[in-house]
Amino acid sequence: MVEIEFRNVAKRFVPRGGGDPLTAVQGLSFTVKTGEVVSIIGPSGCGKSTVLNMGSGLYLPSEGEVYVGGERVTKPMRQVAFMLQKDLLMPWRTIRANVELGLEIDGVAPDERRRTAEDLLERCHLKGFGDHYPYQLSGGMRQRGALARTLAIDPQVLLMDEPFSALDAQTKMVLQEDLAQTLWDQKKTAIFITHDLAEGVILSDRLLVMSSRPGTIIEEIPIDLPYRNDPFKRRSLPEIGPLVGRLMALLKVGDQREHLH
């Protein structure tokens, strides 16, 4: 089943001071199936975050349509959750209360909210830290809290915009393991943006490579490798190096494309 679909999407922005519209992305068409993890890779400024903003309903396309679960996206949807580079936890709420936030907004009863939060805190290796405040935790632990908060509302689609880019290499690898196992166990559908080429290969079923602005998909690469739920094992596979090299070559071609226009 197709969970999210972009149909010939373009997005243009009009500068505040006037002038010609800036085309961020154009001719964007792709689908993501239920339970599939797709990473989008491309040079800075190619419109990757714009794609996620349209998928979440924060932006409307200038042309084309986006669908989630067969429903056209015209505004933010309950079925879609967004996870960003910054954890954006509310500093005045405990970690548990942060995880419960979406459920609280949905009117879920306090006892059920607490049970869901405790289950997710344990799953995200934060058991025993529910009463702590964000300032008392490390960056990696706060990002785990953000992941638990994202999963609490049980979304159909997770949109993740470089969620681990601000973390040190060792912490990033641990959180990659947590995320991969969680997405696998819960059969979640996800679109993942990263500048880390190896991360994209390790976490994904498929890669979409975008050109420089105006961004469009120049290559689609299936990752037909085992261990999508185990990044440490997948990282050691001999196929990883050649795939990363292929991505580097494609991104270089994308940069050359921009200089020709």
C-alpha cells in the first residue's frame, strides 16, 4: 500500500521584497509504501526540507498534489509526525510530560497517556528519566525523548529532517540503532533527510537523490541489503562503500548541472 505520494509537485517562493519567484523544487513525483524507509539526499539548498514541509502540510505545493493514506494533504494532518534536528522539548515539562504532549492535545485520559509514555521511554532507553527535565539530560537523551514524543501519537508517516546531525559520532550511531529497530518493529513509514551518505544507505530501503535547485529527483537507488533493522551489521557490509561512492558521484553531477544553468 502507498502511504505517501508526491504527484508532479513544484514549490515556488515569492521574495519578500518582490522580484521573480524562486523555484525550490519542480517535477517531483515519488511514492513511499507502508513500512518503507526512504532517504532523500542532495546538495544544500536543493529543497529537501521543502519536500518534508509539503508532506506534513506546513507548505502547500505551487503545482501538483501530495497524498497521505490516499487523502490529499491541504493542512497539517494527524497521521503525519515531524522530527527535526533540534529536539524542541519544552523546558518547563518533564521528559514524560513532553512525550505525553500530543496525547494530551488529543484528549487522551491521563492514565492512558502515562502508560503510553512509560512504554515509549523504556523502548527509547529512557526508563527512569521520566521525571527529569530536558536541561538535565544529554543531547542524545533529549533526542531520544523527541523520538518518543514523535512515536506517542502513533503516526502513519514519520518525516525526519536530519534528526541526528547535531550529535557526536558515537551518540549518532546509538540513536541510529534505536531508530532503525523502532521503525522495523512498528512497521512505520518514514522519509529521512540526511547529509550523511553512509547514514542514508544504512537506514533506508531506498534512496532518492536530488539535483541542485530547483530540486528534482535525478536517481532512485534501491538498497537491496539485509539488516535494515541493525545498522551496526549493515554498516560492515562490503556493498556500503561502493554505494556511498555512487552517491558522491551523483551529487557531483548534480552540482555540475547547476553550473550549466
